[in-house]
Amino acid sequence: MVDRFAADWRTAGLDAATTALLEYTEKLTRTPQLCDEADVERLRTAGWDDRAIHDATQVCAYFNYINRIADGLGVEPEDWIDELGYPD
């Protein structure tokens, strides 16, 4: 399942709540200016409580932040990690 998730999470057979959360974090990553209360309400409807939504938003935003720092400074990826994120 991890390999299917890494290749394409949309076809990995995830449950509806997890899919909703990943759709939200993808939107937060790609088009954060389009995120609004309706996105949060969709997550609530999918079964996520406010604490889980907050935590997921924080983790997603932190990873986006730190990746932009690394990209902005030209940090090269570790040479011991392959393109799927596994150690060589």
C-alpha cells in the first residue's frame, strides 16, 4: 500500500475521510489562496474534528515552508534517498 500511495494516493484505495484530507492538503499546497471555510466544513463532514484539521493544516504548512526554504537556498536532496523517498 505504501508504494501505491507514493505512486498515486488517489488510486491507493484509501477511505473517504483520508481522501478528503489529502484533497484538502493538496489544495493548501498548490492553491492556498483558494482555501476557505467550505474546505474546512467538507473535512468536518468527512469525520475530521477541528483539532485534527488544525494539526493537518499545521503539518502541511510546515512541510511546504521548509521545502520552500530548501528550494530557495538550493539545497540538494540527500543522495542516499531515491526518487520515491526510499533509502538506496
